[in-house]
Amino acid sequence: MADHSPAGPAELGAQMDYAEHEKTYGRFIVLAKYGTLACVALMIAMAFGFFTSAGFISATILFVLICALGGYLLR
């Protein structure tokens, strides 16, 4: 049977708001950076707390320090 799908350009509708796209992409990158930082800091702090005799409080302090240092370096 005949294929009746459109063969023209893909953007036939309204114009794209590229400024909004770039702003959303920037926010996604920031979320990805700081989310990765939080996950890595959590894994390091959990390993420190579980595999040493440091305990929960020391692991929590290490987590906060890693997040603070990483946040300073990532800005």
C-alpha cells in the first residue's frame, strides 16, 4: 500500500523557544552535577562508616564535608 506519511520538514508547527530549551538544559546539567556529587559523597561516607570503626556520626560529618567541598568546586 502507499505510504502517506509527510515527507516535508519536521518543524511545520509553531517556532521553537530555544531560549527556554537552553535554560532547561542548563538546569538539567546542574541537577546532574549536584545529584552525582550527593551520590558519590553518600557512597564514600557509607563505606567509611561501615568498614571502619568511625561510626555514624563521623560518617555523617564526612558526608557533609564532601558535599561542601564538592559544591564549592563545582560552582
